[in-house]
Amino acid sequence: MADKTLAGKTALVTGASSGLGVDFARELAQRGCNLVLVARREEKLKQVQAELQAAHGVKVMVVTLDLGEPQAPQLLHDHLKAQQTPVDVLVNNAGFGVFGMELEIPWDKTRQMLMLDIVALTHLTKLFARDMVQRRSGFVLQVASIGAYQPSPTYAAYSAAKSYVRSFSQALNYELRGTGVSSTVISPGVTATEFLEVSGQRTTAYQRAMMMTSAEVAAIGIRAMLQRRYSVVPGFLNWLAAVFTMITPDPINAAAAYRLMKN
Ligand SMILES: NC(=O)c1ccc[n+]([C@@H]2O[C@H](COP(=O)([O-])OP(=O)(O)OC[C@H]3O[C@@H](n4cnc5c(N)ncnc54)[C@H](OP(=O)(O)O)[C@@H]3O)[C@@H](O)[C@H]2O)c1
């Protein structure tokens, strides 16, 4: 059902060709929000475009782009300016993890991950949130991970990157007070998407037991964003795990994370 806040507005969703990005797009489209969908796989983006245009009658633009390239966020911003498409909602969702012992992971893989999960997310936020502040209205949703709450051996650089996202979003949200713009961070636990396949990890028993659907997680994320909450951890058990990490020393958190990630 169209929503007063979002009807006729435009949301930019990165990583909208699979998993959580598709469901963030669905949540926004069903509230009457037009969309700009970004990822590298054009065919997949076009399928989402066709589905959402037909189901909700919203305008959906597809932009095929590798956001891990240093100039990509600026190119995207320039492109949308040229198209006279102001962005009211930014969902910084594109991201991936790399599973393995840190010193065994090739530098190039880690570099690509940091370029996407940290650098592109920060650059996109600066470009689009500045415009929102000028218009004194807007929402940013940053996708972190439950891994942001603890050091996670076998996902060392990924969980550190997501800690950056969580900290960055919360600090930015404070700076945005009184501007009409907010930055909400969502820290999902394991969610049924292409994530594990891309990271190279076989699903563990713990992950199978904890797994949420991307539709559930996206619904919680968009609701929290619209409520301008500074942070949300979807799922009671994930929330409990996050609370647990805050009262437990980090060496114990690291050991627990390592055991839970082992096959
Ligand atoms: N699933 C989980 O268990 C889980 C848990 C916590 C946090 N997260 C976070 O949730 C977010 C979404 O991941 P997901 O679980 O939905 O995984 P996914 O199904 O693998 O989706 C990742 C999305 O990011 C896009 N992407 C990857 N590299 C890109 C690049 N260089 N440029 C542009 N787009 C790129 C992918 O599209 P293309 O391949 O078409 O480019 C895809 O649309 C990520 O930030 C992830 O870290 C996931």
C-alpha cells in the first residue's frame, strides 16, 4: 500500500540484483516509492525492474555499475543529476564477505571487498546525503552485519569493515540531528541470500538454525529507517547475541565467533 512518506519519492538501492537488495526494493516499491537499482548483473536488475513496475506501477531505473571502482559513486551521482532524479532514500546495501584465514586470502580479494563495503558506501553517503540535507529531507539505510559487534576470525576483514559501517552510521546520524535526514544502520545475522556462496563458506549448523529470510530482514530494516531509528538488529536471537557481545570481553567474543563459523 502506498505510504505518505515515500509515495512518489525516489530510493537508490545498491546491490539490488539479489538477496536483501531485491527485498529492500520490494518494500520500498510497495509503499509507492520510485527506484534506482544498482549492481553489476544487468539481467537480474531488469527482472527486478519488470516485477516491481508491473506489481506497483512505480518507475524503476536500472544502472549497471561496479561500485568497487573508485570513480563509480561519483559517476552514479553525476548520472542521476543529469537525469534530474533527486534521491530521497539511499539504501547502501551492496557488499560481500570473504571467508577464510586472513593471511591466506589474496590481497586483491580483500581490497575489492574494502572498496565496496567501506569506500563506496562512505562516498555514496557523502554525495547523496549532502543533497538530502540541502533539501532538508531524506533517509539513509546502511547495511552492516551482526559481525560488526565482535571480532570474527575467518571473517576478520569483513567483520571489521562492518564495524566501520556501524560506527560510521551512528556517528553520522548524530551529526545529522535537526537536518531532516537520518542514517539508520541495520546489522543482520545470517540471512538466506547468495552471501555464503559468494563468501566461499559452507553453511554451518549454527547458521542453518539462525537463518532469517531476506524478506523478513528487509521489512524490519525499512520500518526502522522510516522510524529514524539509529540502529536495528533484526531477529530476537540476533539481538540477544549482539547484547551478549557488549557485556563479554572481546577475546571471548572472538573465540565464540570462531567456533560458530567452523563447519
Ligand atoms: N546474507 C547474510 O547472511 C548477511 C548478513 C549480514 C549482512 N549482510 C550484508 O547484506 C548486504 C547484502 O548482501 P546479501 O546477503 O543480499 O548478498 P547477495 O545476495 O550476495 O547480494 C549482494 C549484492 O551486492 C551486489 N554487489 C556485489 N559486488 C558489487 C559491486 N562491486 N558493485 C555493485 N554491486 C555489487 C550484488 O550484485 P552483482 O553481483 O550483480 O553486482 C548483489 O546484488 C551486504 O552488504 C552483506 O554484507 C548479509
